[in-house]
Amino acid sequence: MAVIVEDISRTFQEFLLLPGLTTKNHVPSRVSLKAPIQRFKRESGPRACLNIPFVSASMQAVSGAGLATALARKGGAAFIYCSQPIAEQAAMVREVKEHKAGFVESDSNLSANATLRDAIELREKTGHSTIAITEDGGRHSKLLGILTDKDFWEFKDDLSKPVRAYYTPLEKLVLAEEGISLQEATEKLWKHKKECLPIIDRQGRLKYLVFRKDYFDHKSNPDELTDDKKRLFVGAAINTHDYKERGAALVEAGADCLCVDSSDGYSEWQADAVSYLRKEYGDKVILGGGNVVTKEGFRYLVEVAGVDFVKIGIGGGSICITREQKGIGRGQASAVLEIAAERDKYFAETGTYIPLCSDGGLNNDTQVIVALAMGADFVMMGKYFAMTEESPTPKVTYQGRVFKPYWGEGSNRARNWQRYKDSGGEGMLFEEGVDAYVPYSGPLSEKLNVTLGKLRSTMCNVGVLSLKEFHEKAQLTRVSELTLVEGGTSTVERFDRVQSS
Ligand code: IMP
């Protein structure tokens, strides 16, 4: 007869944190959100860490190079999706690794024969008013000069005239040669009171532009997550089918972390993939595995597969229909609580700490906070990031509101055959994900700042200054349905809602 486990499957929404003593020391600016992402020994302490406990889901509608760059600049990491050809995934990883903070490749370039009208059209297309004038109009051709809005009057000059009569030529520009550091470039901009510094190579070809405004942007990202060569940190997903070739290409491209992307990680295929990659690359790359929802799954991934971190969650994702389709999964809170207890037991037994990632089903900032309090070291989110400006999908307007497309990796659209097909290779008989739209929420940085602000504030209420302390001291209570009603605003008319109805 089947076994019925004692526990009811519970979700984050069913819990509330209780406040602890907040001392005068507990202020948000002193809270550290560093989170380990690699297994470590008690005596040596944490090794690789995220600077904020957030990673983005390995999904086509979420983790492209643009979002990966933006998230690493805030201190988190993206997992570039593997439901694409190996070469394309490796190219995305490379793009993130090659991103040089403050050094941008010029996307607005014209030859000297182009007209002022061409310049205006280009400005409208790219939104950038600094145009590099190069020998053949190419991005990395010989630089001849720079044209900006200040060089001509749009409503007075003859727009059919070539830009050669207007741009500021090389000899009048302040330039720098490739190899200059960002700090030196910034000094140069400041000394000469310039807005833009073109960087050229020895042959005079344009390499990058450094802008004064980016210096301030850089200053506002003190948590940027980088590797030991100061390149942005990036993760990539792999599957249990082509992991040998894909793993090699991704490591070659510079991926810092690989994570097996599977809806059910408690499998021999996963152990084969992780053991192989560990043997090939040792500790050169961080290896994550999942997803699991039981302590047995956790032990298997840690002891048999040998992962660095374990990803938790089956069926909770916002686009996920696994539970409906297959009757398998677990409430995310129950899964995190059981596995965190097992992780702590494993730590006590062996002195090895295994970071945990709670993946999927986080619908708001409160649930993120509860997941971290319950023992997750960091959280993976899909919808949260799919809604942002930096996700790879286009914005669409419907009935006056702006949305972004968001679809599951197990949907027909993703054609992620590898992940959901069984070892028999039958292909996809049914879908495990839906194809949907989510409201557009603006730039990632602004959204994250709000979430991080709430997290730090709650941690102060609980009386902790680090995530480790949060795990140790958090006290939670289960809530009744009436408590949820009491916590809302159901007994008053909210002005914002009255207005919009
Ligand atoms: P979200 O943050 O609630 O949107 O969930 C994102 C997570 O859902 C991902 O990290 C995956 O673990 C999971 N996921 C992605 N695509 C699918 C799917 O098609 N079916 C089931 N789960 C999925």
C-alpha cells in the first residue's frame, strides 16, 4: 500500500514571520545579503557567494544575455537557458563575460557620406544621440569623428547635407587607447570635462565608447557580482542528454556555474551528468542540481551526484501545470522546510554546508522573504524577471496596458524536448507549461531595489543582519484564512482601487 506522509503540503502564503528584538544595530544599511552558492566546509567558511540571494530561471523568456548582465550588475546571477543550440547558448555566456562595465560598443555608427537626416533616423531608432563616424560606417572601423545633437540644428540646418560638414573630427576629440582602465578613462573624462571618450586600437579602429553618465551608474551598483578576473558572473543550464558537449562549450565560454535543468532531479541521469562534469572540471565550475522536493532527493543529489547546491521545487512555477498533468509535486514551503532541516542535519554530521535554492512559485516579495527565512540560501524566479525591461521578449500593448510574453520551458512553444522527454526519447506527449503574458514592470534594477529594501527591513524586524542569522533565528507562524483577510485591506475602500474600477 502507498505511504501517506504525515505533513500537509504547504505554501509560503500560509506563513508569517514573527518579529524578534530589533536593536539599534539592526538597520537596513548594515544587512548583508551575501548567499553561498557552492558547497563549503565548516572550517574554511563560504567560498563562492552571490551578493544578493536572487537568480533568474533558465527559461527562453527570461535569461538571455541582457538580463544576465543586468542581474549580475545588481549582485545576482542568471542561468542562461539550454533550450537552444549549444553554440547559441555559449555565445550568450560569452557576451556576458565580455561585457566591460562602462565600456560600450557603439551601436550608432555612420560613414561621413551619410546625411543629417540619416543621423536623425538612427538616433530615433537607437535612442542614442552620440554617433560614431567611421570609415565605412561599421562599429569597429577606423574612427573619423563623433557627431552629437550639439553639432547641428535639426530645424535650421539642411538635413540632406552629409554629416562630414558637421561632425567633430578626430584631431579635436579627446581619445584613449585600448587597454585603459575604467578608472583612468573616467579621470580623463573628468579632466577634459567631456561626456564621451572614444577608445581606439593602435590602427585607429573604434573599440568602445565610455560615457560620463555610466560612471554614475557604475557607482550605483556596488554589489556587482564578478569572477576573479573582474568579469561578470554568469550561470548556464545544462540537460542530462548533451551535457558532455554542452558542458565543454559553456566552460570554454566562461560560465561560472552550471545547473542541471530538470523538473525531476532525483534520477540516475542527473547523477551521471553531475559526476561526469565534476570529474572533467573539478571545482573550476560550480555545479547545481535539481529539482527535488524530498529529503531523499536532497541526499541523493549531494551524496551520489555530488552537487554544490540543490534546487528545490516541483510544480509551483507560475506557468507550470506539472501537478495538474502528472499529479506530482509538493507545496513549496513544505519542500523547503523538509530539505532545509535535512541540509542542517547533513552539515552537523559532515561539516559540509550545501546551499539551497528555492525555485518557482514566488508570487510576491513576501513569499521571497518567507522562503529565505525558512532556510533557502537564494531563490530562483522566472515570472519576476520575465516582467522586466531586460527580459529577452518584446513588449506588447493590450487594452492600454503593457505586457511581456512568458511561457514555460515545458510548453510547446519552448520546444524544450530534452528536459521533459524520458530516457526512451519519445518526444513530448503532453505539455507541462503554459504560454502566457505577464504585466510589464519596468527596469530590473528599480524592481529589485524595492524587493531588497523590503527584505532588509524585515530582517531588521526579526533582529538579524545576515541570511545565516535569518535561518537560525526566524520564527514563523501558520496563518488561518481569517488571518489573511485581517492582513489585507478588506474593511476599507482603497482609493486607488475605487478610482480604477
Ligand atoms: P516562476 O518564478 O513561478 O515563474 O517559476 C519559474 C520556474 O518554473 C522555473 O525556474 C522552473 O523551475 C519552472 N518551470 C519553467 N518552465 C516550466 C514548465 O513549462 N513547466 C513546469 N515548470 C516550469
